[in-house]
Amino acid sequence: MRKVGIWTLAVVLSFGTFAMQEAFAQPAKGAQAKAAPAKAPSAPVKSIEVPPGQSISPADTARFLAGMPPATGSLLAPLMLEPWAQANAKFFDSEWASLEARQLSKIRAFSARNLTSPQKTLFYTFSGPDFLYADAFFPKAQTYVLVGLEPVGPIPDLTKVPRAKLPDALGQLKHSLSFFLGKSFFVTSYMDQHLRQSTMPGTLPVLYVFLARAGKTIRTVEHMRLEADGSVKPLGELAPGERPRAVKITFVGADGAEQTLYYFNTDLSNGGVAKSSFLTYLATLGPGDSFIKSASYLLHNDAFASTREFLLANSVNILQDDTGVPIRMLKPEQWALTPFGIYARPIPVFANKYQKDMQAVFDQARPAPLDFSISYRWRPGQSGVVLAKKK
């Protein structure tokens, strides 16, 4: 196979996925095809005024972006009375009620029944900023590591966004999320375009929305740097022209236990991980669990053998759809396999990734259909996953 860099390969595959599905790639209910903001306040100030000694917490910022009331007394609280902010809240309230009933509540029930020995760390490679499904499937992880091609972006600071542009910013955020909310996965090329052009660029606004809507309270947010020795350290001040490649978010849920989320914008190809020492860093967090979905079958390619071998060596449990580690590499003497749902053939753009071995696993077990859907076969009754437990 001709060697192809991760950036080229993933973008080509993502464009193919998007092209094959453009007929159903409509914005989620309530989102507009083009972000058309509501009318701005009649007499906007240049930006949110912050009196001396006060600040806007990341938790309040996340709740505001997600259409949820910030804390009483927050500088953002008065903005929730604006018509465009109320429209944003109505959109997310509606979308999350639907998503909760259709997907998330059922995934949490699936997790409680079947993922009974979770590890402290979750490796979610090829995830993009998808904290939502990581949390639904693996709510007890102490550390989440998400990896994608989408840029990290600056830490959201609403005091730096002109107030007149806030309606635009919220509209762009809704538009960026519309495909994911309806289909459960990101298309890299599609998301990357929106995240780079947005008033609030990068994955952090998306992560903020997911954390807030998942009932989490953000405590700290910090850009990080992956060092050559595989360690991760605070980035500090950005140099001119430098863009952050990693972020660390600490947060708490309803139980008050602190958890940590890392998102890395990094290259997972063999050459990329050799240059970055990313897998050296991941090894310090393991062993852990792995979650793989909608991964463009990249782990089927030898160009990603280093990442694939790392996951096989350092995972206790692997939950994946058919785009993850090829089933033939999960040797029966090393892994106990349990399928759920059905194995549908790959969508046309990935037709050559059909796995006879995967079909045999499902045919032998004949599992019941899943009551939720994930990955490229997003329609009800078409999804399947395999749980591999290391013996």
C-alpha cells in the first residue's frame, strides 16, 4: 500500500464519508443550514464589561454556550434574557431532550450492564471533540484522552467577543454541532472548516457544550505542551504564531469526584507518533480502556500500525465498531469477544473494508439489536459494536 500521511488520508476519507452521506447530512432539528443569528441587542456595548476583581468562570462560560443558566450573580446571567440567548437555550434544550431519549439514556444503561470492569483511563483515539459518547459509555473514567485532527483553539473568553457578535458565535456553534447531534460522529473535513472559521474557533467551545450538557462543572482549563520525552507540561504563554496542540480540563460531576479530560490535536500515523512521542505519554496513563468508533478504518492500514499495536498492548477492554482494530487481530487466545447489535456492511465509500471474520463473530453469537445507534450506520437497528476483554 502506498504510504499516505494521516492528514491526507483522514481528510480524503472524511470527504468521502461526507459525500456518500450528503443526502442525510442535514442540520439537526432546529438548526439552520446557514447560521443566521437573531437580531443583536439594540444598543450593544463593545464587549462584556468585567469590573475589577471579578471574572467569568469556565463553568459559567460553558453553561452559557450550552444554553444553560450560569451561576446566580454571574456577569453572563443578564445576557440570558436576550432573545438570541433564549433561542440558543431553546435549541439545545430541544436537541438534548431528543438525544437523551434516543441515545444517551440507552447507552448509559448498556454501559451499566456490560462495561462492568472499567479502568481509570480511557483512550479514545480518532475521537475529535466527542466527550459526549466517551462519558455516556465510560462515565467512571478518571482520565479521558481524546485525539483528533480538529484544532484545539484558544480558551473561550467571552469578554473578548464583541457583544454584537455573540449571536453569530452561538449560531456558528450550533451549526458546527448540527451533523454530530443527528448522526453521532464528526466528519473531520466538515468540522475542521467550521472550527477554524468560527468567531470562537477550535474544539474547546464544543467540549464546553458537551461538558455542561453532560452535567459537569468545569474547574480548570489549561493549554498543554507534549514534550519530546513524552511528558506533558503547561504551555504557558503562546509564542507569536504558535497554536496550542493540547488542552487539559478538570471537572466534577454530580458525585463531586474530580475527573480530567485531555484533548490532543496530533498525528497518529507511524511517523507522527514517532516524532511526537505521544504514545510514550499514553503509556504513562495505562493500562486503560479503549473506545473506537467512526474512525475511517485508519487502524486497518499499516500506516497506523504503531497506534494499533499500542492499543492492543495497553488496553484491558476495547469497545469498538468495525472501524477499529481489525477483528482478525483480536486473537481468541488473548481476547474474549462479545458482539452487540448487528454487523452491517461498511457504507459504500468504505466497501473494501468488509470483514468476513467480523461477520462470523456476529453470525455465531446472534446478539439482539442495539436500541441506540452509533457510527456510520446511524439509522436505528443498523449499528453494532464488539467488546473485547483481554484474557
